[in-house]
Amino acid sequence: MIRLEKVTKIYPGTNVPAVNDVDLEVQKGEICVLIGSSGCGKTTLMRMINRLIPITSGTIYIDDQNILDIDPIELRRHIGYAIQQIGLFPHMTVYDNIATVPRLLKWEKKRIDERVDELLNLVQLEPAQFRHRYPRELSGGQAQRIGVARAMATDPPVMLMDEPFGAIDPINREVLQDEFLKIQSQIKKTIVFITHDIHEAIKMGDRITLLDAGRLVQFGTPEELLTNPKNQFVKDFVGADRALKRLDLLKVRDAMLENPVHCHESDDVASVAQAMREKGLNFLLVNDPRDRLKGYVTLRDLYDQSGKVGDFTKPMTLTVRPEQNLKDALSKMLTFDIGIVVAVDNDGKLMGVLNTMTLAQVVGQTYDEHGGRWGKITAGGKIL
Amino acid sequence: MTTWQFFLDNWHHTLDLAGQHAWVVSMAVLIAIFTGVPIGIWITFNRKAAEMVLYIAGIIMTIPSIALFGIMIPLLSVFGYGIGTVPAIVALVLYSQLPIIRNTYAAIRNVDPNIIDAGVGMGMTRMQVLGRVQLPMALSVIFAGVRVAVVMSIGIGAIAAYIGAGGLGHFIFMGINQSYDAMINCGSIAVALMAVATDYVFGFIENRLVSKGLRS
Ligand SMILES: Nc1ncnc2c1ncn2[C@@H]1O[C@H](COP(=O)(O)OP(=O)(O)OP(=O)(O)O)[C@@H](O)[C@H]1O
Ligand SMILES: [Mg+2]
């Protein structure tokens, strides 16, 4: 979709290239994150794509068309652009700001009205309340959302976003990131996204491009950067805790022990206790007849008792879903005194178990060249 | 109370002179707006021209008004307009240039480059950026320049009576010649009132024209 070939930018009057011989390909429907320390050339690289900055040498293609063959005004009207400094027009209302490009493209008023409301809903600002406000009447976070909405106004297939969440506090930033990813999963734009923040890069990027002093150092999926950093610079950049950062990327599904040992609530207490002793378990999950998690029993509870296991079952208060990310699961696990957390699906069906051992295994795992992840450790099944 | 009495006896004449005065000033300011604003915009594209233009306009400002009127007479008499309203208007247009050009230039240059960048980045042409972003944002400062020009022109316009342009200056000079205080007072108070009233009206128009989003 967007292809850079040997792109170099040397600003007039300087002799050090701001962008140096960069080759890059952004696939359709993907978010490509540009990251690197301040002054490494991220903004310069991005602004060459919509021809705000002339390229010194090299070529940029959008949909296989050399951008130099496209009228710059036309080009820009079809690329959404959210700048680092937000840049809302202070003399225009939220409505007029968002309507900027639709008006340049001579949309009818009715269509613009509908689109503005749609976009405001999308960025979770009540249209009736915000439509007629001026930028000075918005908080930083709200202004940034309007900036993003304005960039999306005509539903452009390509968007350039220069630190779109830069001005927002960490908590609201997380919220906006989540909202944005949710939107992106529906609209599937091709996005070039700049950030300073490695966490944001890992979370938002389908691919990450790490730049240093104008050069591309590594290009790959977040996982590739974390598990297979090309050199010391990348290692330093992603941080010493890169193993922990992978928790952001992985889902509970990837790390859980599937088909864990369990029993049924109708099972006989004595036989279950016997089986647990044989296997050296002092803790066991209990399912109902439809294989939904009912809770757990401990060996001590069953000691010298008789009847059905169901009568001794304690409810499991903390569970996770297989699609949740590992970081959330881990934090739940740390608050859970028995050191494991159980994964159930939306119907409450028992899916797997996460314990410190499986987690350590997954986090410590190095990336395997053949693209596979790690062997699923299946264990137990029904205990009787 | 003699001034009031003078006005009551001569209100017709006073209004006549005020009308002349207003006409000379408004012609001058209108011409000054239609020349000064475009010049101010134009020099934002050209740093060298900006320095030159602002320098020249600055020099014109420093010429004493009576001297400028004096210069006008021989220059314009070539075209047969040595005295009367034409040299007065020309002189006032020249005086009004500096505040208008300077404010237009400064206001447009002061628009946050990031906001211009946003406009260009979304596909506005240079002209659209100017018309839809820079000018609306610069409007209140340009207006302030125009207000200065108007108030100044009303004051200097009084002197134009010397070169036969009429206006309220007529009462002032005639009053001085005849040592007729009531006449002097009537002329000066009328000029002052006119300046204050015009400034007020411009303030009102400015309020209506400048976006609410720019008020702090
Ligand atoms: N107009 C310019 N003229 C000369 N040098 C420039 C110009 N704009 C940027 N540079 C230089 O080019 C380099 C890259 O700048 P750029 O703005 O692309 O950095 P960045 O990665 O976006 O930084 P940040 O994270 O701080 O936004 C810097 O060294 C900067 O000083
Ligand atoms: Mg930047």
C-alpha cells in the first residue's frame, strides 16, 4: 500500500541526512508504528509521504503509484493527517474543524452533518454537546480526539498520525488506544503511526519500525522486536524488561494449560480424594454436568468426608477469559492467593489454567525461527 | 454654556462640517484598508519586501501632518488637485498605511505554524489556508490596526481644513483666527466625540466579525 524505496531527506543547509536510505513497506489495513528517540526523523519521514516535505532522493509509492505523479493537493485530501501538535483551527467550531476536508471535497451539507455526528460518536464525544464548541472549550484529550476525528473525516484509506495520543495522560491514553484499536478492527485503515512510547508501539503496531538518526534499525512485528532484537540498540530501546512487555502481546489462550485436571460435582468424594492423593494434588477444579466451572475443592475439605464433591466445592471468584491479555491475567493472579488463575469462556465453560510455571515458560520462550510459538502443554483431563 | 449656545445656533453648519469630515476620513480609511491589507498579506510572502514596506510606512508616519499636507499641494497640483479633499484623502491614506499594514503583516505571521501545517496537510491550497485560516485568525489584530488608523485620521483630518478640505478643523482654525472660543470648542469637542463614537462602532463590528473561538 505504502512503499518507500531508498528514501533520503537532507534538509537544505544541513549535511547530515534527517532520513537516511529508508526502505519500508506498509501493508494495506495495517498499523505501522514509527518509533525512535526525539529527532531521529519520524516526523520527517511521515511528512514526505503526503509531500509536505520534498524527498531528496528515493521514491515513495502509494498503491504502486509514485507520489510525485499525484497532485500534492489531491494527494493530501485523500490522506488523513493528524499532526503532533493537534492543530485544531481555534476560530472554528468542532463541527467546522471536522468538516474541513469534506468541504474541500464539496460534500453536501446533509452528508457532512451526518458524518460529523458519526465521527463524534466514534471518538465517544456526545455530538449534541460538542458539535458547536470551540477548541478552547475542550480539554487536551478531547481536542486530540477531535484531531483524530478530523483526520478520519472523509474515511481516507491511508492515515498519517503523528503522536496522536501524545498530549494525553497515561490513563486516558490507554482508553483512547483501546477505542482506536476497536475502531481500527472495523475500518481497517492503512496507518502510519508515530510514537515515543514503546508500550504504545507494542500495543498499537502490527509492525514496528525503529529509527535511529534517520536510519531504519529494525522493522518487524512487535513480537519480533521483543524476542529477536537485531542489535544492542534495539535491545536497549525496547528495554531490559522486554520479556515482561511480551505479556502485553500474548493472550491467556497462548499460555494456558488446556484441559486441566478436574472432576465433576457429582463425583464421589472418597474416590476423588484418593485420586488427588495419588497424583499429589491438594487442589482440584470442579465442573458442573455441562462442563462449566463450578469452583474448586481442596484435599483438606474432602478429608474423611463422604457424598458428592459438589457439596464441598468453593466458588472461584476470579477467572479470566482466553482472549484477555496476559498482563491483565498476571495482575489478577498476583492478587489471587493460590497462585493460579482459571480461564473460562463467556458461557463459563472451563478452558484452561494459568499458573506461574506455564507463565514463566511462555515469557522465557525465545522466538522460534519457523514461526511456531511453543508447544501447548496439555495435561490431566478428567481425573477419574 | 456659550459653546452649547454656539452649537444650537450653528448646528446645521456643524453637521455639514462633520459630514465633510466623516466623508474625507471614511474615503481615506476605505482606500487604506483596500490597499494596506493586501500589501500586508503580500509582504508575508516576501521577507525583503516586508522590511522595505514597513520601513517606508514608518518614515511616512514620522512626517508631521502639516508638512505632509504641504508636500501634497505641489505634488498633486500637477494633476489639478493641489488643494481640497483630494490631497487630504491622499495624505490620510498614506498615514493609515502603517498601522494597517503592520498589523496585518504581524497578525498573519503570528498564526501558529502548526495550525497552518494542519491546513496544508489536509489539502488546502495556499489561498484556502490564507482565506479560511490565516485571515480569520488575524482578523482582530487587523481590526485593531484599522481602528488606530480611523481614530488617527479623524484627528489629523482636522488639520486638513488648512488645505481646504473642510471638515470640523474649519471651526477650530477659524475660531483660533477670530479668538472665538465657543467656535474652537465646538469644533474640537465634535472631533473628539466623532473619534470616540467611531472607535466604539468599530469595536462593536469587531465583536460581531471575530470568531467566538478566538476570545479568551
Ligand atoms: N525544517 C528543518 N530544517 C532543518 N532541519 C530539520 C528541519 N526539520 C527537522 N530537522 C531536523 O531533522 C531531524 C529529524 O527531525 P524530525 O522532526 O523528523 O524528528 P522526530 O523524530 O519527529 O522528533 P520528535 O520525536 O521530537 O518529534 C532533527 O535532527 C531535526 O533537527
Ligand atoms: Mg516529530
